[in-house]
Amino acid sequence: MGSGVIGPPEREPVGTPAEPEVEAAPSVGAAEEALRALQERLDAVSAAAERVIADAVRAAPAPNPTPPPAGWQLTDGKGASRPGPDLEALVQFVQSLRDLIPPDVQRRVAEAVREVLLAIRALIDSYLERLDSGRSDAPEIQDIPIL
């Protein structure tokens, strides 16, 4: 830096010491003391971890021995499943629309839906019968000569 230019100080490359340091060999007593201190710290940390785990177990709710009705549904404390707020709003909307429809129209719509479902059932039955009739009782077997 004798050039008179003021700039950042020169740094030595990272990871290489400026001078090789000569470490004195630790005495046996110092090594044992360091190991004892390390063991005490590990014991303290282990005891603290066990306390945290015990506190978490005590604070955790008791597990429910039976699974929810669908296996994944959340339940309230009484075992009834809780629908989401969107589903509740949709159900209330449908019920309010249903209350606006006169009873005779509700009855006629219910009968029409029943007839549509019966027609779909008959269509499925006829399709299954047609599939079953296309099958023969035993498959045709051919002998293949082995040379």
C-alpha cells in the first residue's frame, strides 16, 4: 500500500492462514475435562428434550379410538361431522329455494326424477343382459401341436 492510493485493505485468501499456527498438544487432564463438560451439556440437553416431549404428551388431546365416519372427516366432540361453511351455505340456499316451490310441484318433480332413475336402471340392466348374452358358456379351445 505504499503507492498512496487509499482503498480497501488487502485480504488474504479465505481458508489459508497468514502464518502457520502451531498448536500445543493438549494435556490429558484438559482433554478429560473437556469431555466431561461435553457430557454434562449433552445430559442437560437430553433432560430438557425429555421434559419438552413429556409436556407435549400431556398437552396433546386424547386420541379418538374410532376413526371418523368417512375415514378422513373432521368431527366435533360429539362425533358428528362438521361440514364446511360453503357447504352449509349451499344447503341453506337449496332449502330456501325448496320452500318457495309449491308442494304439488315438488311432488311432480320428485315423481319425474323417480321415473328418470327407473329408466336409467332399465337401460343399465338391458346393457348388462346384452353383454352377458354375447359371451359363450365355454371358450373355444384349439390344440396346438408341439414339435
